[in-house]
Amino acid sequence: MIPKYSIEFVTDVKKNKKNSKPNYYSTDDPVACEEFLIELLERSLPICNIRHEGLPMSRAEFDALIKRAAGNLAAKHLCTSLNLKPEEEHYRFGFAA
């Protein structure tokens, strides 16, 4: 069975980038997919490709998923750094839902 989401990423970024072997993460849960993307963004790891049901996502779908993950990461950092509750962060900065 094909997983709903499959993310291709690289972990050995300090080595020769051209010879880096891709790693894969697969899940059927959209929330788990977004949380994994947040972790990749947090660690500045290259995201090579995202597939949905075995097919590469369109540029617009890929960008929307990354934008949502980046917004959640920004919200998390704002809440931590400014000691805010998610509701206050959303009211003041507009990231968290």
C-alpha cells in the first residue's frame, strides 16, 4: 500500500552534497507529516521532495505545506521566546490557529 505522504530529505549535509543519500519518511497522517516537516525545518535539513499518494506534489501544494509548517515553527518559537499562550500569539502575530 502506498503511503499518503512520503518526504525525501538529506541528513548528511556537511559531507559532499552531490553524493548524499536521501532518506525517506512516510506516513498516512497529515498532522504527522507536518510535524516531521517542522522538525526538518528546525534542523535546517534539505527537503528534496514530498509525494502525496505516490505522486510528486505540485509546486503550489508543496509550497503551501512548507508554509504551514514554517508558520507553526515560527509560532512555537514566539510562544517559547515571549512566554505566550498560543491564543495570544495568534492574536498578536497571526501564526498559530
